Amino acid sequence: MTEQSATPSIPADLEAVCQRIREKAESYEQYNFSQGRNDFLKAFFDLAQEYDSLDDFYRICVSVPLALVGVESALYLCQGPERGLHLVCSSERGVIAEPEPARYPIQMHESPCEIAGSYMIPIFSKHPFHQQENGYGDQEQRQVKLWNDLRGLCGGGRTLGLYEVRRKEGLSDADKFFFVKYANRIGYNLDNRLIARQNIDRLKFINTLVIDIEHNIIVPNMYFKHLFNQLKKKIGMIDELRREIAEAYGQQPSVQCVQCSGKLQVLQDDLFTYYQEIVKHHANMSLFIESLFRREHFERGHLVLHPKRCFVEKEVIIPQLEHYASRLRAANVSVDRPQNMHEEEFPLLVDIGLLAQVYANLFSNAAKYTKEIVDHSGVSRKAMAYGREIVENSLRAGQKGIKFNVFTTGPNMSEEQGHKLFLEGTRGDDILDVPGTGHGLSFIRHVVEMHGGRVGYEPTPEGNNFYFILPLPPLDYPLVPRSPAE
């Protein structure tokens, strides 16, 4: 490849990587490795890509120097802060079936050193996160600790293990420098492999956990429906008991009998009210459990839709509104319901369980974040409203969509701030004293985008409107308007 006469302009997105490439090129010039040592590194990289298993990687680490330059070596890895260094592979014995604790004088060192005729080189992992000038912040420290725990590092640093190099005639300074660079490359490759193995182990655990959830939670949860039916029958038997009491005392029951009958009626009414609440709560939780813990989600690594035709207000919005009614009342939030949505609604093909959780998050936010305002007529109000409208060119040119709105009163946000709330972990600056994780709106965005739609925010004269738009069904989709009596 011939050199270009003029260096092409570098886009901002590539500048950081290009800068590192230039730094690497300068480093290679300073190293001034011989062709033999460059071939040494090439052999290591090629073989590291060719072999997949961790044990084979250990073998490569000690075999390349043994086969090419006659240098013996051993690889020690950290087995966690309590167990310390263990020998996992050596050029004399190969892979150790059961890693053995390192024997004296082998011990961890933060920098290369020569002990008892061996050159000890610490093996470091990559930096998992960019370090700030004043060290790691609280969040970064928690992330680094988690990252390190996954790899079983020794202590809280970046040390993965130790690479021991031995040669009878000793090592020159150039040899030592070269093997330090070689150990660095072992560390970076090993880091990626350990994380990959941890990810595989965790995926296996998650798949097993999903099976356990399906077997021990979802299936037994169905038994509650049978129990609820039995409870309803028992509540109905109170009527029979009251009739038997009335028949036993004839036409002129005593005052005590009338009082007991009245108490039974109150008890029956209360039990039936509780029964209805339990059934509604169970139906809602069952819907969420069955839609969130589908085995396909975990097998494919993303949400998998199970779309069904449904009337969104009747089958999604109203059940969630009833579920959150007590929270909205406790927060003194009134609910303005649309006049035309019920009569003019038509069926959509959506995942009912996941879309229900979209509205659950929106109504939960309304109960927590709605603020009282003075409206244009001078009346104080604290309210939430929902509705929907047909919009043109909403998702792409020429395509109609259905815009579902959830409005709450309160101070406006900027559109930029409102849209940022749909990012994972992002919360408003003025609501940090309210418990929350910043996950709800990002979940909404993910579900809506899975349906081919998009989310958004818009400030209004009296509050804030969070909305999502779903594609309007195609022309051949059977749009059957609902009658008011349905």
C-alpha cells in the first residue's frame, strides 16, 4: 500500500481511535522489535483467535515462548482476594487440572521483578471504565468492584495474575522488556475470555432460573383462580345462612337475630369487595408475570412480542386505571377521561401484557409527579388525563399513526429534558427526592419501539404530555368501531 500524498480529514467520531493508532505506531517504532519477536506476537495473536477454550488459551501462553525461543514459563491466576494466586498452566506440566496454590517465592507483585532466577510479571486487566482525574466517582467505584468480582481479581485493583519466565542463561534487559509487553497482551486477551466465560455462566443460570420461574411461579399462580372461585362460593353461602336464620326464627325474629343478620350482610359485602380487589390485583400481576418472564425473552436476549387484537381502552387502559385508582386518589389527582375514545375505538394488534405495563408506568408516574396548578380560569386543579388521536406522517412519510396521550398538570419541562427522560437511568432534576430508578420511561420506549412506534414528550399550557405513537393498522385490517353498549 502506497502512502497518500495528503492525509484525509478524520471525522470527530473516529478521532480518538485514530489518535490511539498514531500512539501505537510511535510505540512500535520505539520498541524496535526484531522480525523474530514480531513473528512471536503474530503467532500468539493468530493462535489466540484460532482456539476457543480457556484451557487452550493457557496452553498458548506458555507454548509460544517454549516453541519459538526456548523459554520456560508458567501462568498464575488470581482466584479471588481470599484464595490468592494459583498455578493454572506451565511449560513443564501443561494445564493443571486442579489449579494449585502458588508456592514460595511466587507471590503477587505490582511491578515486574526478578526472584530466584525467575522473572515475575504481573498480568493486568483492561481498565473497565475511564478514570477521572480525581479518581473514581461513587457509581464508577461500584461498577469497578462488580467488574472485578466477576473476574475474581486479587484485591481491588486490576491484577489478573502473574506470568513467570525462566531461562537458564538468564534474560537480557531487552528480553525482559519484550516479555512485559507479551504479558500485557496475555492480560487483555485473558480479560475478554474471562468476561465471556462469566457471561456464558450467567446466561446458563438465567435460563435455568426462567425454567424455575415457569415451574414454581407461573404454573402455581394459576391455582389461585381455583381458590378465588372457591372463595366466591363461600361468600355466597352467607346468603344461605341468613335465610336459614330467618326461617328458624319465623315471622317475628328477635332483635338479636335481626342484628346478627345485618352483621352478616355487612360482612358479606366487605368480603365480596375484598374478593373483587384481590381478583383484579391477581389478574394484573399474572398479566405482568406472564409477559415479563416469557422463556423467549431470555432465549433470544430481547423482548419477544405476543401480539393479539384488543381494544386498548377496554382491555389495557381501564384495568390499569382501576389498579392505580387508589394511589391517584391518595395523591389527590383527579382523572379526566375522554368522551370519544370508547365509542370510536377499534382493535389494534399489540402485546397486551407489555402495553399494560406501559400504561402502568405512566399512571404510576402520574400518581408520583403530578403537581397542582391554577388553570386558565383561575381554578386550582391537580389532574391526569388520557386519550388518543389519529396523526399524519407520524412514523414515516405517508403513514398514519395513533397517538396515545397521558397528560398531567404541573410545571413544564423543556422538550429536550422531557425526551431525555426516556433514556435508561435518567430522572428529572426536580424530582430526585421522590423514590424512583429512572427505568420506567426507558422501558416504555423499548416496548413501543418493539411495536414499530415511537415515544415523545411535549409541554402544554397547563402541564406535561407524555405520549407514544403506534402505526395505524393497514387498510385491509378489519376496523370495527365499538358501539357504546359494548
